[in-house]
Amino acid sequence: MPYERQFWADRLVNPETGETIQEGTRYTARRMNHIEEGIKGINDIVIKMENRILYLHAKITTEDRTAGNSGIFVDLFDGIQDAVISLDKTRTTIQSISGPNVTVASVAGFAVGQEVTLASVNNQEERIITAINATTQVITLNAAPTATYSSNAILARSTVEIDTAAKRMRRGTIDTYSVKIAVT
């Protein structure tokens, strides 16, 4: 429902006689709550616009990273899981790196052929997983990383975090997005 403007009138008093010329609009809880609802409505619109901007940012950034999906990215980051496309939030911490072999805290959720991002505060690079050894927790990449990554760095399918309570997507310092297509 659109916000309906209310008109307010000043209380006017004759300074010489003290007589009330115009009563003026009274301050009531109903009127103040009407203002509060208007402010809340504007805030809701701003949040929707912020989410739309983040959606467009994600769409632009993922256009060439969604193979076989023609660059379509429909997650609106509103906390509702899309039935067709969802953000792949698989991530783990890097323990050590030896050439293309990355020892990680967990290999759960990763698969051969996936594109992943190695990320730290200062560096990031993308690689493709060529092998996974669940026993040794080693993920083999198509090429050795060129940068140095400390033990608090991450290996992730996406460096995005979605705040479902605030219905917002948080962009980290690394703008890397990847998606997975769920077969329904």
C-alpha cells in the first residue's frame, strides 16, 4: 500500500489576546505510528534495492563462470533458496601447499572438475580440481598456485557469505562467485 501523506497544521495563538486562532494538528500515537510505518516502508525498499544491486554485481561477475548456464544467475540473495540455481558455499582452510597439491582441513563437498578459488588477505587465484585424496585430505589442482598462502587462507567454491537474517549478501575482499545447478 502506498504511503499516504498527512498534512499538519500549526497551532496559532493571537499574541495579544492569547486566543487560539487555529487549533493545529494534535500529536497522537496513530499519527506517529503512521510516520514510523512510512520510514519502515522506505527502509524495506532500500534493502530490496541493495539486494538487486548485489544481484546485478553477482550476475556480471559470474557471467563467464557459470559454464552451461548461459551466464544466468537467479539467486536474489534474499534468504530463499532457489530451486534451480544456488550458491555453492563449499570452503575449507588450507593447511599446506606443495606444488599443485593442497592439503586442506576437509575435502567434503569438493569434486574433480570444479573451479575453486585460493584466497588470502593479499592474494587470490582460481584453479581446477584434478584429483582428490580423501585419506590424506589433499586436493590436486591443474596448476600450482603462484602466490604464497598462509595456513589461515581458504580454498573455496565461493568467497561470498549470505546473511539470511538481514537478507543480504556480503562481499568479501575477493569478488569470486560460483554456482552449482541442482537437478530437480
